[in-house]
Amino acid sequence: MYTKYYGLAKKPFALTPDPTSVFMSETHQEGLAILKYGILSKKCFLVLTADVGSGKTTLLKALVNALDQDVHLCLLNNPILSRDEFFSYIAKKLGLTWDGNKAMFLIEFGLLLKQCYEKGEQVLLIIDEAHVLPVDLLEEIRLLSNMEEKGQDVLSIFLVGQPELNERMSDDRLLPLRQRIGIRFHLNRFDLEETRQYILFRLRKAGARHLNIFSEGAIAAIHRASLGTPRLINIIGDHALLTGFAENKPVIGAELIEESIEDLHFPGEDTPLPVAAPAKSVGINRIHFLGLGVVGFFLVLLLLEILPVTRGFSFIGKILPDSWLQYLHF
């Protein structure tokens, strides 16, 4: 409706993820590098958290697209399953047999890990929305790592979810699982400049003839209301373009953004838009502890795609002593 008016080839702020319009902010690039490093370092368990609408699904898609063929992937996006349904899903994704017999499944799973070790391959289990997992199922996931024989290190398990995952993990029954987590990372929302770059990126990808559709004041207003949450930026941007078209305004200003936010406000909501409170920083982003040290060096290499995702393990082991990697634990 408004695309022709603003000189666009398509809607720039569609909510459905577009593989041709993936904006990787600095924190997203860092998150992707850490996910790749989680496979490279053979740390087995990795926890990544992000607020609602912050782009973790986009990040996971980028990781999946970058995986080498030697990685056997099982990605679970909806973990609200019973124990039997969970094992059935994993079996189907990994080409194993599931007839309701957990013992037989574990035997086959153990054989798969052994075969992958012999072939130099890996198994990657990613649980998205892991914050909704019950404690009992989290314990089942931990026990899967016991199937590895000593020295194999072919299984990586990524738990990805909202910040509530940290609270779920604090359960006393999950102490053995917490002790196995090698890397934790929180995906931050956009700052003001990243919000600006994101909006301009989406406009360019939509074929904008000029990029001054949103004024600087409008961009600042979008950031204040969305707190840098990509999904909310899309919602505000789309509504503002529609309103601007209806009111015959070629440039979207701060007042029009405020008008759009008021239209989008849910009655009874404490904030202008349904945005999550900032996550607690305690215990988050421990990966930053090494700063520009050795781990940072390898993250840079991964970003430059100098190191493939699943190669170079022996190289890493020779020059990255365990005494340095221990700082990745919490």
C-alpha cells in the first residue's frame, strides 16, 4: 500500500524473517562467533540468552547456514514436549530408531557418537526456547552428554532462550548441568546507533531510492520505545510508514512515531510497547573476561571465516591450553 509512495520495492519492516535482509549488529556478530567457537572448542554445553524479539532465531539461522556438512544437526524450536516425544524428535532428526524404548535409543545414540568420532564428525543439539523446559527434561538432556566416551568430544548442546533460562538453571537439581556449561552469552539489544543502522539497512534492502524517510528524531523515538528490540523496531516502522502514507507525509518525524506508538500501546501495559526489562548483568557475558586475549583472537578468525566451523580442532588444542579455557566456565 505505502511502498510506491515511499519509493520502495517491498515492505522494509516485515515481521517474517527474510534471509536476504539479515542485519548483523556487533553483538549479533559476536554471538555468532561464540556459537561457532562453542563447536570448535568442544565445550559440550553452551547457554545463549536474549530478550524477546532480539534476534536469537535469526542468529541460529545464520549459524545453521554456516555449518559444515560434517555436523549432524538437531534443532528443536518447540521444546514443550513429553520425555518420549523429546526422544522421538531427536531420533527422527538424527536418523535413529525410536520405538518407545529409551534404553535402545541410548545404545543407538552412543553408537552414533562413536561413529562420528571415527569419521571426524560432530553432533550438534540446539534447543531453542529452552527457558520453557521443565527441570526433568533438562536433566535428560544433561544425561545425553554421558553417552560420550572419554576423549571423544563430538557432542555439543546449545541451550538458547529468554533470560528466564538463567533462573530455571538455578534450580538445585541442575547443579550437575551448571557445572558442565562452558560458555554463556547474552545477546544485547541495539543501541541508538545500531537502531539507526538497522533502519537504514532495511530501507536499502527494500529498494529505497533515498534513505531520509525517517528523521533523526524519529529514529531516536523508535529506539526509546523499543529499547533497541528488532521486532518492535519493525512493528513501529511498518505502522509509521502506513500512517505517514495515510497522512501524506513523505518524511516520518518524531511526532508521527509517537502517534504510532500510542496506537500500538496495549491498555494496561506499563511501558509504551510490550518490551522486556533489561536482563540482569550478573553472570552474563563471562566470555568478555578475556578481552582481546586468545579467545578474542579466535573469535576474530571465525568472523573472518579463516577457520571453518568443524576443522582445526587439533590445531586449537595445541595452542590453546586448558588453563586458558577454564575462564570460560562460570
